[in-house]
Amino acid sequence: MYSPFKKVMIMKTIMQDPLPTKRVHNLIIVDESGSMSIIRKQAFTGMNETLQTVRQMQKKYPDQVQFVTLLTFDSGHATWHYDDTAALKTKDLNWKAYNPGGGTPLYDAIGKGISKVNAQIEDGDHVLVTIITDGEENSSEEWTLKMIRTMIEKLKKQNWTFTLIGTDNLDVETMAHSFAIDEHLEFQQDEAGTKAMFARERRSRERYNCCVAEDAAMPVGSFFNEES
């Protein structure tokens, strides 16, 4: 039997259903090789400030769920400080958690990080990958440049954004293009340069999350562009 009351209740329930939650995965890969000891304090502080920014984005955009995977690496270890951890459950790193030494297995670190997150995401998720290094590949054993590039090219078509940040002793643009990464930033490897780099990265991360919230794509190559 037709019931107007039942129809009204159904429509009310539909109208009250929340919008689909957006999920943002923040994969942060930071070089912990020996040469990073020059800027250890700034790199350590910058990572913590980045974690703080992700937590702020969770509070600013409550309809987005932020996750953090933070990996630091050298030729002797790969440390997962956070692994698909909800942003508000993260805390700043302890000083002893970042102690540069060893070589730079950059391909292995990127391959491991991307593979781990790729196994954890769901259809429609957004992924922001941040790679910070002061050196080129010199000690990987599992991954090659071709393998990394192929994987990145595929994932860029699936809501993944990749950024490469490197010191001024590198040809960062050429290095990024070798990975098929469109977004890159070069910084001076000293206290002031490292501090400025992390500040710019955080502002870019904020713009990225604003775009996700508004369902607006950032133009390719504009991630670090601060021009109005």
C-alpha cells in the first residue's frame, strides 16, 4: 500500500546521507644518507613541520581523511616512521629518529614507498608523493630507473601527484624528468635554503589539498608555482 509518510522518510534519509569521503595519502620519502648530515637539523625540523601541516589539513578539510607514510633511507636501512597512519595519530619525530649516514639507494626507496602505498589505497583516493634528496642514486639493489619510471607513468593517470625536491648540486629538472616526474624544486643546501624549501613545500601542499577539496586539478608543472 502506498504510504506518503514512508516516501518522505526515504527522501529525508537520502538527503541526509553524507557526501563521499575523500582520502588523501601523503607519501614522504626523505634521504638519510651521510651527506644530509650537513642539513640534519633543518631536514628534521622540516619533516616535523610537514607532519604538522598534514594534521592542519585534516582539521581544515574534515571531509578529507589524511594518511601519512613517512620513509627515511640510506644504504643501511629503510625506516618507516609512519605507515598509512591517520594524520591525527601522528606525532613529531624524535631527534634520534633521523641520523644521516651511508649511501643513497634512491631507486629502492622510491620503489618500496610507492609499492607500499599502492597496495593500501582504494579507487578514487588521492596520493601526494614527496621525494627529498641531496644526491643521486648510488646503491640500489632491487629497483631500476626504468622500473620506477614505468610505475610513475602509470600512477600519474590515477590521482597520484609526484614531486621531487633536490639540492642545488644536482640537476633536479633533468633528474625529475628521468623519473617522469613533472613537479620539481631545487634548494640551496644550507640552513636558510633548506628552511625556505620546506616552507614552500608546505604552502604547495596546502594548495594541493584545496584543489582536492574543490575537485579541481592542479595544472601539470604548477605544484610549486606561487605566482598569482
